[in-house]
Amino acid sequence: MSKKWKGIDPRRMRMIDRRTFLKLSATTGASALLAAKYGLGRRAFAVPAAPGLSDPALQPKFVELAPNALDPGFLFKDLNVNGGPAQKPNFSLRIRETVQQTGLIDPKNGRRLKTKVWGYGADTVSWPGQTFQVMSTSAGGADETVVRWANELQGKKHLLPVDTNLHWCYSLHGASSANGVDYRQFSIKKNGVPIITHLHGGNSDFQFDGNPEFFYSPDGEVKGPQWDFVEGGFTNTFRYNNAVPAGNLWYHDHALGITRLNVYAGLAGFYFVRDEFDTGLPGNPLGLPAFPYELAYAIQDRMFTDKGELFYPAFPGDPFYDDFITGEGAILPPDLFPGGGPTALAEFFGDHM
Ligand SMILES: [Cu+2]
């Protein structure tokens, strides 16, 4: 770190950012004024992608401070602080539904909207999940980080429309079911939403790697077929190898056929490995910035209804449906897709960030 950086007060950093932000939002404001002058409604510049959806042009921008995922207050607390052999999990986490304010407002009255999301957390859950920070064995860390992932999604309904005609958790049967179980006997309505967490970039044993066929329903009642081939059977306590160099990893859901929906609902977060070079601390041998100058942001795109609920296209009339279904000449058998959905679309681009 150069002297120059050391001298800057973190609060001033934030101010600089703010000023830049204000400048940017002033530009947006100017175009709105121009529009008013020439009698163009703001609608002339953007419209919601479909009726009933939130119009991003009517949302205030650069108002909320984007949280830094490396803020010490946002790190998960390691339950075995001294890196000692992890008999208990280092991190005991749950996957649950919660309600969050994302910064969205109701343009009609300026009131904040609330959004139902799914998140990871120790006591309370959040989207994105809090950040892991673990030490590589090369820097004296334990051999493994042990994480318990408790599926506590209690609703018997997904937040988003699920295409159950896909190759997914509860459609495995016949040759596609490795353990011979017919998973069509299960449903979200009866058994809840299955999950399985993948540590992206991790060096993990197969049973802890978040393979989609290792899914499990709330409380592990329904287990994916691959658990039958694991010595000792199913567990929701996973072990991650710490004999890896420093890096920016992330964790996210990976359940068969509903990964896009579970992640969209909020199931993702950061996982940093530190080592003797990238220590994450000031004065590290690589001269990398440390908190508050080292920042971690996940940029994600979403769509919302005008009530603030997450929206994901799946039915005729929804954004991208024409591009990937009608326009491609796809024919969805009406007995399987009453009303033309819900179906999975090949691509999606949200209009809110
Ligand atoms: Cu991944």
C-alpha cells in the first residue's frame, strides 16, 4: 500500500463516491426535465417490460449505499475461532425465506417496497448470504472448513414459477434415477423445495461439491439419488478443503432443474480464502488493498412486480417468452403446459440491478 492510500479517511472515500453518484443522478434528472419541457412523459424513455412490472426508469438511482460484502460486520462468524479441529461445524447455516428492502420504492407514493427472498444465514438470513472468510492451510488454517447447510425452507411453494416438466429433482425416474427411486411421487406442495449448495471454485469431495443430484428437501426428508452412493449416507454437514491458495470463491444453490430459480430467489454469497500472501490485512506481502479499500460487490440483475415481488418470466406475454418459445416455433403440449406455462426460458436479462 502506498502512503497516499493510507492517508485517506474511509469516510472521505464514501463522500467521493457519493459525489460521483450525485453527478450521475443529476444527469438522469436533467433528461427527465428535458422530457417534461418537450411534453414527453418519462414513459417515453422506458416502460415496464410487461404490465404489472416495476419500471426501472421510475426508481431513484444512486440513493442506497451498496453494501460491501467484505465489511467485517457482514462476515460469518467462525464458531471454531482458533482453527482447531472442526468437530462442530465452523459455520452452522440455514436456508430460509425472509423479507428484505432492496431499495425499491412505489413510484406513486415514494414508499419503500418489501421483497420476499430466500437467503443463507446463521440466525437471520439474507440475500446475498453473508461472506465466509477462511484461512488456507498454507497460512496455518485448519485442514477443512465445516459448514452445516440446514434446509429450512418451510413454505410448500416456490417463490417463482417452476417448470415441473423439466429434468429436475422431483421428475427423476426410470433410467434417469440413479438409485431407482421414482421421484415423481414427491412435489414441492407435499415435500417442500429441495436445495443443494455448491462452493464455486472449491476443491471439494464429490459428496460436498453441490452436484445437482445431491439435493435434499427441508429437514432432509427427500434426498437426491446420489446420496445412496455416499459412505455413511446423507448429511447436510459439508467439509471444504482448505489446502487451496487464496481466492474469491462464491457459494450458491445448485439443485437439479431449479438452480436458476433458487439463485434468483437469493441463494448466493461470497467465500474468500486467505493465505500468507493475500492475507486480507493491511501490509500484506502483495501490497493489495485491505478493508476499507478492498471491496466485494456482486452485480445481479432482477425483475420485480410493481408491488416489489421478484418476477421471473415463465408464461405467455411475459418478457422473453416470445423470443424463446413462440419465436422459436416451440410447441408446448397444452396438457403439460396449461395456459402455455410455466416454462423455462433459454435466457433472461433483468432490468433492475
Ligand atoms: Cu457456480
